[in-house]
Amino acid sequence: MAVTDAVVAPADLLAALDRGHRRLRDLLPVITEDTVRAPSALPGWTRGHVLSHIEGVGLALARQARYAPRGRLIEVYDGGRPARDAAIEAGSRRGAAVLRPALADALDEIEASWSAVGPADWARPVRYRDGVLLDAGLAWWRELEIHTADALLGPGPADWAPPFAAHVVEFLARRVAGGVRLTLTASDGPWSWTRGTGTPVAVSGRLTDLAAWLAGRHPAGTLTGDPLPELGPWP
């Protein structure tokens, strides 16, 4: 159960995506050759890897938005995970002068795709996790916000808006291992969640810190809970 309802309405999702797209566009001018080659927040990945992944996953999920309203199902990535990984690696080797316009062009296509989705289209089936188009839209929101923070170009998890952080907590709370009755409480607002059954475990802290921890990122502040429960794979 959750004390607050973090269900995201399509109109709110589109507004949040628009803000995220504009934030990422505003960061493009600071991408230099040195910036691209520098480490990101993700082990083993440069900023070039992260930005190439944002480009690729954004276009992949935008395809779901293009085809679903036509009643067509299409794979998220042609060639699956191996093709995705190869594209990230190849894309990361591009220079800043190539990567910047490529990311800008991708954002143009992504924005056009999602803005064309009509009210009746969000429940249409997609290949992404065999869900509906709203699932794909929420996935892009997560990818956009989390990886923009991973790029270490300015915005970080502490800057995530409350609706996004609440969504991340609800989506990722299932990462906590079974046999635990987990209670998550935000110290800076009315958010509280209880998940699972078994040994009671309570974790509290700022909402953005709870979201960062569940996303496998470093919280800016301190979380209570000693020790914090182990996290399983990303769902």
C-alpha cells in the first residue's frame, strides 16, 4: 500500500517529458570533447556511453509511440540487447561535434513521436514488456531523468521532481529481496509505502534519496536503516 497515489496521468507524463527534453537540450552546449571522454556516474561508462544510450533508448521507445496508434507491434530494438549494446559502444566513440547534433535530432524525433499520441492510444498494446503504450512512456521518463543525472552534466538525483521520485520508488521497491516487509517513508513529505511480507524493515530519508538508492545511485543525504536491505535486479 502507499499513503500517496503516484499514478501518473498521460497529460502529466507528457508535461514531465517536455521538461526533461528541454533540460537535456539546455545541456548540449556544454558537451565538449573532454566532456564526452570523462567518466559518468556509471562504472565503466564515459559520458559518451550515457549520452549514446539516452539517444538510442529514446528513439527505441519513440518507435513504440509511432507504431502503437497504428495498431502495429514492433520490437523495442532491432537485433535485441546485443544490437543495443553494440550501438552504445559505437556511439560512445563519436566526437562531441557529431554527438551533439545526433542527440538533438533524436530529441526532435522523440518529441514528435510522443506529442502525436492521442488520449485513446495510451492503452494500446506494445512490445515493450508486452505492456501498453503508457508503460513505454513511463519507461522513457525513467531513462531520460535517471541517465541525464548519470551524465554528470549538472542535474543530479537530488534535483528529481517529487512526482518522478515517487514514481521511481513505487516502480523499484520490488527490487528488495523477498521475505522482507519493507516500509519506505519520505522525511520531507507525505509519502510512505509498505511492500512485501516477512521481516519488518524500515527505511526513511528524503524522497529523492529513497529514489536514488532504489535506482542504484548514490543518495545525496543519509538514509535510516542499518543495514539497508539488499537490492535485487532492476525489474
